[in-house]
Amino acid sequence: METSEKRIKIAIVGLGFGAEFIPIYQKHLNAEMYAICQRNKSKMDELGDALGIANRYTDYNELLKDPNIDAVHINTPIPNHAEQSIAALKAGKHVACTVPMATTIEECRQIVELVKETGLTYMMMETVVYAREFLYMKELYENGELGKIQFLKASHQQDMDGWPEYWPGLPPMHYATHCVGPILALTKDEAEYVSCFGSGKIREELISEYGSPYAVETAHIKFRNSDLSAQVYRSLFDVARQYRESFEVYGSKKSVEWPLIEGQPLVVHTAKKPEPEIPEEVESPDFAKLLPKEIQAFTTHGVYDTDDNTHLSFTQGAGHGGSHPHLVHAFLMSLINDQQPYPDVVQSANITCVGILAHDSAMKGGEIIRLPEFSLKEM
């Protein structure tokens, strides 16, 4: 594993889900886990004391004035993502931001333009494109075992009753990156246009929050400069379904399907075998081998499984298919090597805009809506 002596000073903003990443940065040889930021000072101090982080901020704008900080990793609520990313880029900081990138097309455009103007790096920290199941399918694809890709499909279904703040009644496709991300990431393609249908109806008290009536939204996505299209579907309320983030790929030689029940193996179909032998259950291997040895353990254990932090209540177990250390490493290596991460700012905007415009399409009866074209190249 190639290493560099350069170290990136990281500030983590938002310490709920964000706390998961702190010990990963602390153990990575190219990072200095420099600062944390949370409005609740007592909770921030508890975490800062437990994990040994001296620099602490309750005011995000004050954090951005700190000249020692190279990059911010934003893990705040969805409505804050664009505003905080824009502020960080204007302050000269690189940005890693949890999903989605923004809530409007214009916000996505502003972030892309700021990256173009400043030369800074932006990465949307989409977990699924670094989950072990995706990395397994990516390895099959890159080795030629899938053959020609013919179709992709993904879903994200979750019962979000009881979630706080902005979640009740949220349009399903407004939080679509976990299913849009992998279908575009496998072949590194972009979406050109989308058509989406709404189905069913959620409770009236939920509809009133956003004016979004649908229980399920199903989108077809046409890829740009490609013969491929994909299907994604989302549900958040009033649908009986175990939590599921699925990703499936259909190739000319092999196809891979997600299990119907969480915890079961993937199913790999191989062409031209006798019919009963076509499907095979396969446990996805772990891909810690792709990481520096210092952070490999985080693909299978939550960050609070370490000996000196077992008292903390927040834990996520294996967390998002073991993706967290892969995300950290990809972001840091993009800064160390001065190269674009995946997804970079243009890809992040494309992925995010698919969901925003898919919901618009559903509200217009499935109308085809073209995505804006973003680019870092001068026109």
C-alpha cells in the first residue's frame, strides 16, 4: 500500500453519524483528526474527552476561520449540507459531505462552480459505492466476468415512522443516492434523463409536510452516451418491508442479484449452464485488502468496538457494508495525490439531481426530465 508522509488536518462537523469516522481518521497515517464541531457542547465535550480531541467548536463559522484545518467532513442534517459545503469551499477548505449533496438543482450548481473556481476537492460520501457488495460486483465487472452490462436495478426501502425533524413525509426520491449511486458508479456513467412514477398514498398528516402523496416512487434512468438504462425504487412510509438497500447488475455472462431478506447471500447467475445450475448463492467477500492495515479492521467492526471506547452508547456495528474506512481512504488519497475522488463534485451533483428531478417527474405523471450537465472544464 503506497503511503505518503503528508497529513491532512480534518474537522468533523456533526457528531451523531459523524462520530463513526473519528477513530478511522485517527488511525489513518495521512490524517490528523484535528477538530470536531457540534452545537451541543456537553455532548461534544463528552466525545472529545473520550477520543482525545482538543480542538472543539460549537459554531461552524468559527471553525471555518481556523487556518489549520485543511478539510471538513460534514455529517449534519440534510437541509444543512449545501449551505455548509458552500461556506467551507468559500473558506478554502476541501469538503467531504454525507448524502445527499443538496436539496435543489441550484445548490448543486453552486457547489460545482465553487469547486471549479477554487480548485478545491469535493466528495459526496456515498456509502453504497464503497460497500463490500458493490466492491464485489465492481471486481467482477472490471475482471470481465459479467460480460457486457445490460441493465441495473437498485432499491432503498425503509420505515421512517418516528424519525425526527425533516423526515416525516419526505418525498422518497429526495433521499435516493443510496440506490442511484451504485447504478451509476459501476460503469462510471452519468444520468441523462429520468422518468418517475408515484404509486400508492401515505397518510394525510405526512402528505401535508411536503405535499408529496406517494408511498413508492419508481424511476427509470437513461444513461448519457450509453445504451444502458436503470430502474430504482424508494419507499419511506406506509409500506410493509424490511430495511433494504439493494443493488443488482445484469450482464451477458453473469448477473448478481440482491437477497430478498437481509443477511442472506447474494445470488450469482451464470449464463449457458444447465438451468438448475445457473444460480449460485455467494457470500460477498470483504475488501479490507484495499485499505492500509491501520484501518482495515473498520470494515467489520464499528468504531466504538475498540477497547478504550466500549462505554460509549453509539454504535453501528459493521456499518453500511464496511464502507466507512473506504470512504475516508478515498477522500484522503484524493487530497494527498491531487486527484479526483469518486464520486467527485460533478458525479455527486448528477447522482443527487437524479433524485430531485425524479420526484418532480412523479408529480408530473412520469414526464421525462433531462438532467443539467455539470462540468469542471471551461466551456
